Amino acid sequence: MSPQLHFLIAAALVTTAAAGPFPPAAGQPGSDAIAAGDSRIKLWATTADITRGPRLIDSMTPNPAGFGEALDALGPANASPDDPYTVVSLGDGGSATVTFGSPIGDVPGPDFAVFENGFSASFLELAHVEVSSDGVNFFRFPSTSLTPASTNIGEGGSVDPTNVRNLAGKHLAGNGTPFDLAELRSLFPGLDIQRITHVRVIDVVGTNNPAYASRDSLGAIIIDPYPTNFYAGGFDLDAVGAISATSITWAAWTSAHGWTGNAALPAADSDQNGVPNLVEYLTGNGAMKISITPGGTLVSFNRLSYRTDASLRVESSTDLIHWNVLASSSGGAPMTSTLGNIPVTELGDAFKQVSLSLPANPAPTFYRLAAELPPGP
């Protein structure tokens, strides 16, 4: 919420859009809002890099927003509808990139929440959210906006939160919009959702002018209050809170998922995604890509080198009964050929992209990843 707009609460415009299919405002049944005091939040952002956007993006003389400082986006969320000023304003299309004291990872349910300073359940200043596991390549959460774009709603306009999904700012101050890293698992194989180092929040420019409009994942124009030609214009970031730091031990990972007994066994598939628990722990998703060429077969997969308490193997079989070990890694060490003649390459730092170049094989061949914990004491 832009502080200069606080007085408009009584005169806020109301859109005629019907209620949508997504969770409603904070405090209503079925809401997905995460309160600032929610005990699930274990980490808050410790650094922030702010790139200001203009107060009015289509102005001939851009004048950047300037309310607040990077410091205002750090630590616990502390804005409220009655005191919404402990924030940093991004301006039209501006961004904030935050980090935590340690990387964060995927656990069941939401993994982090972004807090804005809206003073009501319908005055929603929205933002795209992206994450990175290397600080260089960022990947955006797929978003949906069902608010009609036939007209701009103005600086005092209202947005029904049930028409908004995966856009930060859909809840009033003191309540964060949740994001689940698991949604990105299949969309972006190059992203290590188990070790997120950066979260980026990018202001939505809520105009229906196609020259400046922000769009959701399906290309629809996103509508939010516009213009907000103020010193405190655009998305106002209060805080980003995370649920769990990256798990680097098998015991911590299973505990973070709430698995006990048989559900915590290495060979179990407790989330029913077709990948044994221990393989998923060591790879992030267990996905393997097989590319057949006239010259041979390329087997590719990911490996999380910071998980060092188990071993990972690549195996092949022609009958699904007898399996041969082609390459292995133990204790997080580089993946190496066990036959001595298979070229193995690994790219990346903590998140390894592994490839095995295998010779042509006339017989139909199956490949799999297998994992093993060291013997107990």
C-alpha cells in the first residue's frame, strides 16, 4: 500500500469482477495467507538489493520511487493496516532481491511468504516472484490474474484476491502470500529447489496499456491499482519469511517432510512421485534424461553435492533383473565411471548437472539411479 493512498480507503473503487477460484483474503475460510507471527517461519531475509522503478512508467520524465530503504525489507514482517510505513517501495516495475542467512529448501506445503503493506483486503499492489539457486539464473513462479483488463481500476481501485494466484501482495499487511517451491520442480530442471539462495520480487505494472502492462503466465494483462504516481508508488515490500533452511542430512530431510516409520525408509516413495526417497534426496527430483544418437547414448541427471551422507549410482540392465553399475558417487564426491572407460562430466557448483557418454548398444537397455546409505554403527 502506498502511504499517500491510505486516505482513499473510504473511496476505493470496486471492480465488477466476479469472485474467482483461488483462496480468499486473510481471515476468511480457506485463505492461504501466512500471518507474520506464524510459527512455521524460521528464517527472515538478511540482505536486500533494491532496484527502483519510476513513480509513473509512462511519464516522459521518469522519477524513481524513493520511499523506504533496503533495511526495511529485512527481518520479521512488522507492517500493519494501521501502521503500513515500515516498508521499501519499488515503483513501477522495480525489484527487490533478498537472501537469507542460509539457503532455503522445499518442504511439504508453502516454503516462503512475501509480505506487502496493503491496508485492506482488496487494495492489492501485486508483484511477480522469482527464485534462484545460483544468484544468476532466476525462475518465475507461474501466476494467474483473472481481473478483467477492459479498463484500468485507478489508484484507489480494488482487486478480488480470489482472482489472483502466485502473485505477491494478495493479502493485507501482516499476512504473507505463500509460495511452494515444489511447483517449480518439473518446470525448471536447472533450478535446485532444495537450495534456493535468492528470492526476487518484481512490481507488477497494473495498467492495461500493452506497451507497459505486466502479464501472467498465460499472457493475460495483470490489473492492480494504476497509476500510483507517488514517492511510495508500486509494490511496497515489508519482508520475506522462509519455512525451512536447506536440509543437508538424510535425517533432517525426512524430519522436515514429517516422515517416520516406513515412510522414512530410503526405498519408500513417500510423496508418491515415482522416485525412491533416497534418490530424491540426493538428486532433488530423480529425473533422468536419455538421449539416443547414432554414436551412442547420453544419460543426464542432477546431483546435489552438498548432501554427503549417502552414495548414488547409475545402473543399466537389458532384462530389468540384472543391473550393472556404470558410475557412482559416494559422500558427495564427483561421479566417476566404475568401468574406467565411460566419460563422465559434471557442471555446476553445489547443483551438479551430470552426463555419461555411453557407447552405442544394439540391445534394448534400461537405465536407473540407485542410492544407498552407509551401514549403521
